[in-house]
Amino acid sequence: MAQPGAARPLVVVTFRAGSEVREAITGTLGQDTEVVYLSELDRSERAGVLGTARALLSLSLDRELEGPEEFGLIASVGLVQLESAGADGVPFERLAPGVPVASNAGAYARPMAEHVLALTLALAKRLPQNQAALARGEFDQRTLNREIRGSVVGILGFGGIGRASAELFRALGADIHAISRDGHAIEGVAWTGTPAELDALLAVADVLLITLPLTRSTRGLIGRRELALMKDDAILVNPARAAIVDEDALYEHLLERPSFSAGLDVWWQEPRRHGSFATRRPFLQLPNLLGSPHNSAITGGTLPSAAREAAENVCRFLRGEPPRNLVDRSEYLGRS
């Protein structure tokens, strides 16, 4: 932080923030830091603060900075700290090579894990199908529901969301299998593999949770071949990024296998990135599909809490400590 008599370090918040988020940011950064909100400044003022900022707090940098001039102004900034857990929206090709970017990984894990559990339970208990049958006047007591106890929950990506989800599923008696980068054994996880062992996970999973970041290597990771390896009555739940799963392959798999089901909180065309919500295939007409509008992380206190975590990482940087969750830009550059 600032030394006695020294100018306070400047942190620029590039997104529009509500009062609770502002209080979380300023309360965490403290009086030794000057906080400026970019949306409140005119063009000349924006240039002045971007050129002198020690750190940026950002949500969608490509939408919040105006053109190559402003990207050029932040070439010497010490840290771009994201409010979001994912970094797939960062235009790394427009950022100077030496600008570090940190994600807010894990900040939304607990509410997202609850959402994952809700989608999984609803599909395991056939709630969408039962509701539709009742609406048709059918009182089906013959088709069996499924229990989570004794099932294999496969978690593809064992970061914050994966760990929080595993905790909830273990409480229901599920066996956890996981794919992590190094494949090292994890306490409470029955089997751990590397990404090269994905096929083995797909073959045994009764429930597959996709909790990976979207990078060059994970885009389209789950396609026709991978879905065909899964059990006919498996449940796929994706709260991460839609593009990790091939859209056409998933639709056709659900259409051809009514016993297979999917819970999606993320979509291939969403308003924030594309301006509107739409699906190329009629997913929402499928009885074995349950969807939500990418709101798994949006609960009453989540956004201020995530803002505090992001601001705390900025504090680490300002204190001269290594920031957490630094992003390897090579995983994103050259993405399609």
C-alpha cells in the first residue's frame, strides 16, 4: 500500500457497479487506495486515469474500454483483476504482452454448487418429465426415479466449483471421480485422472459436471464421440461455458436418447456476449433438458462477496505479494 507521504495507488474500476459492490470494493481496498469508476468520467479524464492506474478491476474489458487507444493506455498497468471467474472474454490479443491478468476463480463456487445440485436432483427425479405428464393428465407412478446415493458423479475440472459441488454430492452418498490437471489423488475423491483419461471418466459417470474454464484446449471438448462413451441414462450438467460442449452433438444425443438428460445454465448465444439469447436447435422443447439463464451464481450476497475477493487480490498485488489466479494467456490466444 501507499507509504507515508506517498501518493495513493490508483485502482480503476472499469465496469458499472451498484452501491453494494462499490461498498465491498472500497471497504476492502481501504483509505490508502484511490478508487475511480471509469463510467463516470469523460474521455479526457478516462485517458488520465487509465494511463496512471496501478490496477484495473474489470468485468468485460472489451466492452468497458473504448478502442485501441485505451488498450494502449493500460500497457504499463500492474494487474488487470477480473470480477468474473472465467477469462474467456478477455481480448488478450489487444492487451500488451506484459500485462498480468488474474481471474476471480472460486468466488462464485458455493451458490453455483447449489445450483448444480438442484439441476441434478430435478433431472434424477424426472421433475420436468413428471410435470409435463401431469399437465397431459397422466399420473405416471411406474417410471422409476433415480437416487444420487451410490452413483458416480464425475467432475470435469476440479477447481472451486468442482470442489464445492463434490462436497454436496458426497453428503448424499455419491462417489466422486474427478479430472484435474495433474491427476494427483485428492482427499474424498474415489478416482482422479488427468485430462488424457477423460474417456475413462465418461464411461463410468452417472452424472457428469462440467466445471472447466473455456480455453483453446477445452472448446468443443465434449462432442459426439465423447457423448457416445457415456451411459445411456447419464445426466450432464454444465454451469461453466456452453462452448465446451458441441451444441449440435448434445441436441442430437438428447433427441435420440430420451433416457439421457442435461441441465444447462450456460448457452451458446447469450445476451452479454451476443446481445440476445437464442438457440440454434430447439433444446427447450426437449423433455429431458432443464435450463436456467446463466444465473447459478446470482444470489443476494454473491456479487458483493465476489467483489471483495477480487479487491483482496488487488490488495495482495499492492502489498507486493503475488496475486492469486494469474491467467496463462497462452491458453486463450489464438482461440476461435
